[in-house]
Amino acid sequence: MSGREKISMDKATEEMFRRARELRIETVWDRLEKQQPQCGYGLLGLCCQNCMMGPCRINPFGGEPKKGVCGATADTIVARNFLRMVAAGAAAHSDHGRHVALTLLLAVKENGGTDSPEGRKMFLGADGLVVQSSPYQIRDTKKLKAIAQRLGIPTEGKSEAEIARAVAKIALEDFGKQDSNPLRFLRAYLNTKTLEHLEKAGLLAKVPGWEAGVLPRGIDREITEALHRTHVGTDHDPMSLILHSIRTSLADAWGGSLIATELQDVLFGTPEITRTEANLGTLREEYVNIIVHGHEPVLSEKIVEAAGDPELIELAEKYGAKGINIVGMCCTGLEVLMRRGIPIAGNFLQQEAAIITGAVEAMVVDVQCIMPGTVDVARCFHTLVIDTSPIATFPGAIHVKFNPEKADEIARKIVRMAVENFRNRSAHRVRIPKVKQAGIVGFSVETLIERFGGSLEPLKEAIVEGKLRGITAMVGCNNPKVAHDMNHITLANELMKRDILLLGTGCWATAAIKHGIFLPEYADTDNVGPGLRKFVKEWNIPPALLMGSCVDSTRILVTASRLAEDFDVPIASLPIVASAPEPMAEKSLSIGMYFVSSGITTHLGLTPPVLGGREVVKILTQKLQEIVRASFIIESDMRKAARAITDHIDRKRNELGI
């Protein structure tokens, strides 16, 4: 078992880790310890497995071997590996967006869905039979029309279903289109001056073949080309490979992720400001506890609905429970938290801890960031791990594969399985930490603008007046290489002390809720500077604002784009920085890359596997400033990182003359 004294700054996680040691249950921290020392070549990015002449390793100290079998240099290998990680992250986000676009199309299918003469009460199933009740409907018509207007789709005299089909069609075309024009969603949402700069970014790089620029042409195309470029014997120029990292990440940001966020709002409702709770204390001892975990809300929304079924509640009571309690985990949890106020039990590194409470009847998982080790932990308890995605199967889990056409039926089946499993709980093994924290959440772009009286002008004025020094986008994962949540909270407090407003998503956001940062009264602590305190009290908001799951980092980009329009500058001119204090997943590199590519300098609290390529490091931390006017800051000391972020914000303020 892990010998680390402190694995988390979160009391609930620490308590469950001690419980795991008592029960001799292996957790993520134990597995990390068993991996020590980790491969130095891998940590530096100097291992290449892209063909069967290898694997090849480059000597990081200047001796032999200096090249791979094919002749690839250290910088070529590092750049190829980096691009592949960005492409994998972009693929994960974008496939999520595709699923949502297809679900929207399903909801308004001709001869069924919202076109039905019975008003959304008929649905055409995959077998061609008309069945009662469409599983999905449009919940935010206003948002649908706003998206259509951005995309140039006429709405006058059109039915809701016709508009939705037109929007979904453009979204799906952005995945597979073959022309060289930039993505339709990108052109519709990215502010003009940033777009104009990116159109000439390829020329600024002075690399042959990049004269046409870095704007993405098709989401799937850029991900496919990333794999092609990194195939043996194809692209070997480090700058060229990083330029395609830019293009691929932009396909994620202003394509796949943006499509996911916007169309989820249409289907499930645009988030509104609400109060909720977080941490393992949201599990309830006398209730059937179901955790929804992963990233796509298409099923979790239905699980929440099914949990309110009177028949299933009655069944739970029959088995001795007081009711059914749904809580979230990771980004699926944040999706239902943002729209429905469902409590969230924890972030990435708490998934095993939740099961160790002994109080979880079912953990229902979809895709991304679900550790296979979670199934092993569940075997030590009565918990059912139920995998639902056709593309994510977990050995040892129960497989209930999701079909959106039968969403309600499948959701009720899963909830029933959890309810019936309540009988198998061992009451003497239940230990739920009495730790939870309230927070104010639900800050979509729309609700933020509404709170500010109809525009972002108050935000602009606060920045110009110096009340707010600037903004930092706080994003990203947990990583067991650092004490759980420590980087997130330390950096957040250091930045707020400097009058920097925080906009956050993903596992950072869950850490922030757990530590009280999403409460307006947090502004009264010593961790918030006088200017930020005055601003948030004036508008009755917390000093940090939760904008959603990791895919919803696009909400921060859209906010930045609108703010850039108000300032009449490119995004790169704004006093905004992004930070991923505890990056872990390939998605975090795609997010970091797309913030940089959009003009927002980005801090990483852990070093990605690039240090083996000196030229690649120089490109990422310096040369990108010449191309996209932003770059990466790599700093593991959060206080030093706060100073670096603040210095960058101050430079941007000086450039704006404020």
C-alpha cells in the first residue's frame, strides 16, 4: 500500500484512503507507487513506437543513439508524440460532440420527434416502427434560434424541428466536410480580429506547406491528418507538426467541443444559476445511491429522470431505502449539476473513494476518465459498475449498452438494477465521510450576460478601471503525481488575491466547490483581493464562476471572444490567461493547445512529455508567441505560476493602455 503521508488536501478523500489501507484495497496512489521509477524516456517524450523497426529511444544526454532507426531526431519524435496526444484529446471531445449532434437529429427526426402532429408524442424507432414518446425533446428553443442565427440559418416561418435539423446538419458537416474552408461553427463564433490573425498564422511560421493557414477544415479530417503526419516517413519538421497541433486543437475548440456544449444546451436546457453541494458527503446512508460518471450527459439526464419514477421510488422503499439519491462524478456529474443542481460526489481521483464508502449501489459510466481499477475496487463491495457506451467496455463490469432510441427504457432498467442491489449492501461496512460543501453554480455565457444586465460591458469596465486585474480560465484534471486538489486550490487562492476573476471547468471546478470557492461569502476571506471582492459583491456572484464540464471550456472561449469584440481587439490582446494546474488526460493537452491557439497564454502545472525536444520546448514556450501571440508557461510551483500569470496579464493591460 502507498506510503505517502498525505495524498489529498480534501478531508473526505484522505479519510477514504485511510479506509482503503485498513481494508488492504489497492487504489490509484498504490498503483502509481508500484510504477516508480517511471520510464525517463517516456517522461521526456523520447520514446517512439510509431513503427515496428522500434521502439526507438533517444539518449537525452547527447550521446548515442541520437536518432531513431528511420533517422528521426529527438525533436521529431517529441513533436510527433505531442501531436498524437493533442489529436487523441480532440477526438475524445469531438466524438462527444458528434453524439450530441446525432441525438439532436434523432429528437427531431422526420415523421417522429418534434415533427409529430401529436406534439412530440410519437417517435420513429430504428426498426421503423412508430412508438410512443420521443426520448429527447428540445428544451431551449431560444438557444436553438440563437445558434441558427449565428450560422446564418433562416428561422422566420420555420418550425422548431426544421431549425434543429438545419443546425444539426451543419454540425455534422463540420465533422466530415472535404473542402478547404474553415469550420462553419468556428466562423460563426470566433471574433473577427482573431479569425483574421489566424488566417495568416501559417505565413508567420514560414514553414513550406502552411501558406493556407492553420484554420481547421474538418474535425475528422484534422484528427485523421494528425495520425497520417505522424506515420513513419511522413512529417518530420517539429514546427510543421506543432502547427498541425494548432489546427487540430482549433477543430476541437471551435468545432467538436463547441458543438457539444451548444447542442447540449438545446437538448437539456441552458444552465441557470443554482445552489448545490459537493464531496462524498452527498452520498446518503439510508438511500439507494447511484453515481453517474464519465462525460456525456445523453444517458445521465435520463438516469436523473428515471430516479424520479414513483414506481422505482416505491420499490426502493420496499427494500428499506428512503428513496433514490443521484450524485455525479467527473464531467458527467458536472453536466447534471449545471442543469439540474444534482450534487457532485467528487472529481477524477475520488471515483475509487466513492465506492470505498460502501454506500454506492451502482456507478453508471459512459466514456473518458473512468479508471479500470474502479471495477477492481467495486469487487470489494456490493457496488455494480455498469458500463453503457458501445465504445467503452470494462472487463468485470455489467454491460448495459446505451441506445438513445430506447433511452427511457434503458435508464429505468439501470435504476431498477441499482434499487434491487440495495438489498446486498452491508450496513456495517458503510462509512460516508461527513464532508460536503455548498456552492453557487450554473454560469453559462447566457446567464453570465443576464447577471451583468444584458452584456459583458460591466466586466469590461471592471477590467479597464483596474477593479479586476484580468481573468484566468481554470481547467483540467487531477493527477496523483501531486497531492489531490492541492495545485488547484493553491493557485486559485494566489490568483484571487491578485484581483483576478476565475472562470472554471472540469475537475478544477469540482475542487473549487469542495473548498467553498463558489460561494459569494468566499469573497470575505483573505484569499480574495479588494478589487475582486468589490466587483463580485456588487454583482452578487462568487469570486470564481463554474462554467461546466471540461468540454464546456468552450464557454470560456466564447466569453473571451465576446469580450474581445467589446474591446475591438483579437482575443490575444486581452488580459486573460488559462491554467491547467493538474493536467493528466490527453484532453488537457488539447484544451491547453486550443487556448494557446486562440490567443490565450496557458499555464501547465505538470510538464507534458516534451522536455526531450529542445526545439519543441522552444516552439511551445516562445515561438508560438510570434505565430498565435500566445504560448505555454510550464511551472509546478503554484506561487511562482501565479506570479508568471499575473506578469502576463499586466503586460496585456499595458498593451491595451489600461
